[in-house]
Amino acid sequence: MGTVMETIEEASGLVSIGQLAKTAGVSSRTIRYYEELGILPEPHRTTGGTRKYPREYGGYIETALALKELGFRLEEVKPLARLALGRAISPLQRARATQLVEDRIQALDKQVAVLRRLRDCVNGPEGAALGPGRIEWQMDT
């Protein structure tokens, strides 16, 4: 059985970094890094300095991982994660988030166009082998 303080923290919905990491499927190091970048808000600290996290911080981590999977860099995740979780952001942050999303959509559109051209070559007649200059591979502009 835990200490009285652990029982109080557990009842208030606060968890250790290890518990949060396990639930989110990441390492404690990842959580500390996300804090450093500002993706995760500053956690509560006990009088001894131990980090204690509200359980809902798992939503920040889940959102950050989903945004990374979509191709966003970690430094781009903070404003997007706040928006995705329904948190308030400044008008300047909102404008930046809008631009990030639009830029990512354009990049994905280019990738899809290249993949479709590649699919057409793969599914085309035998004589339509891929040759130099057949597909424009440049996706970033």
C-alpha cells in the first residue's frame, strides 16, 4: 500500500512520470522532452520536486504522436496540439497553426500526386517502364 500522499495524488488524478509514460506508450525521457519543448504543460511538483501529471496529459502525448505521424516536426506540434485539444491560443499562434496545416496539406498533395503517377507506371503496359524523367520526384518546393 502507498503512502497517504500517494493515495491523495492518485485520488486527485495525478500520476507519476512512469505511470503517464506507460499509459501513453512512450518513455519518461520523451515526456521530459515534450515538457522542454512546451508540448506538455508544466506538471505539478511535490514538495520533494517529483513531477506529478494530470491523467489528461495523455491526450497531449497522443495528439503529439498523431501530429508527428502526419509529418509535422515537434516544434510545430505545440500550437496544433493545443488547438486539437480545444485549448485557447493567441491569434498569432492560430495564424501560424493555419499556415502549418496548409503547408502540410500541400506537401501531402504533392506526395499523393507522385504516388499516383508511380501507380500508373506500375499498372501500365509492359513497355511503360520507368525511365529517367518519367516521374517528377521533387516534392518539396
